[in-house]
Amino acid sequence: MKVKIYVEGGGDHNKHLQARCREGFSKFLRRAGLENRMPGIVACGGRSSAWVRFRTSHENAGPDDLPILLVDSEAPVAQVDPWEHVRLRDGDGWQRPDGASQDQIHLMVQAMEAWFHADKDTVQNYFGQGFRLAALRPRLDIDNIPKDDLFAGMKMATRDCLSKDECSKGQHSFEILALIDPAKVRAASPHAERLLSVLNRVCTR
């Protein structure tokens, strides 16, 4: 099976940031047990671009192709079915393509940065002196941390760091993604667990 993930991230028309996005996700997935059977990673920039590129790939997929859409949920996920979430969410309204399976859509809840809260020690080591660990939400249900709180917390936690600039989305996120422990992420996030379980099942040598 030829698996290709169309991921939200990397900024529109920013080839350097898109390369960092691909690298971050690739390193994370290798450490999650996918070494030697890696899916392709397509950094699409904005979520709308990820959706359009996934949909086009799905419509043109051969019998051995499995395109997968991976986007932030942007909001609390009330529906069990991720396709219903993106259909009902204001700003999306995406209709599930004919023939698309549940394996083909995954959500980073409410943004990929929620995964950092599963491995705060690694995040603290990355930023070094001046990092304020207490500024990050202590809650264990990381999928339910509001998106605004994710970014506000990281900004506050890093504002006094000496070795790196204040954290902003994209600037450090993909480097941190490459370092955090996938086992801790999947233990803390049911949505991440679902993603990694599907990839371990469908990605073959």
C-alpha cells in the first residue's frame, strides 16, 4: 500500500517551512515505529490547501494508493466521526468524498501543539534556561486544551528563554515535533493514538 499523508502545516508558499514540516513529521513517525515503511509526507500549508490536495489525490487514487488527510481540529471535537467534524465546522463544510474511509482522515486536536503537552520535559529541554513550565496547562486530557490556550501558554512559557526566541507557531513547532516521545503522545491523546494505530496497520514494507 502506497500511503501519502496530506498534512496541514508549513505555511502557504513557504518552501523552507514546508521542508521543516516534512522533516518534523518524518522523524516523529519513524520514532513511532514506522522506520523502513514510512508514508509520504506532503506539507500543504493551510488547511484548505491540505483538503484540496487530499481530495484530488483521493479522486485519482489507484487500487494500491491510500491518501490520508491530517489537519488541526481547530475546535472541540463533538462528533465521533472526524468526517462529521470537518463537515459541520464553520469555515470547513467539507463533504466526505465518495469512497473515503475513516482511515483517511485524522485530527490534531485542537492543534498539533497539543502533543507537546504530553512530553513537557522534552519541550523544556529544547528551550532551556528561562522556560516557564508552569505556564503550560497541567491537564492530562490534552485533546481538550483550547487552541488559544495552547499558543498563549507556549508564548508565556518561552518569553524569558535565553537560547531561543519566544515560541510562535511554525518557528519551533516542527523541531519540537521531531524530538517528543510518540509513546507519550499516543498515551495522552486518543486522536494521536488513532492516527498511529492506523498508520502502523496500513503502512507495509
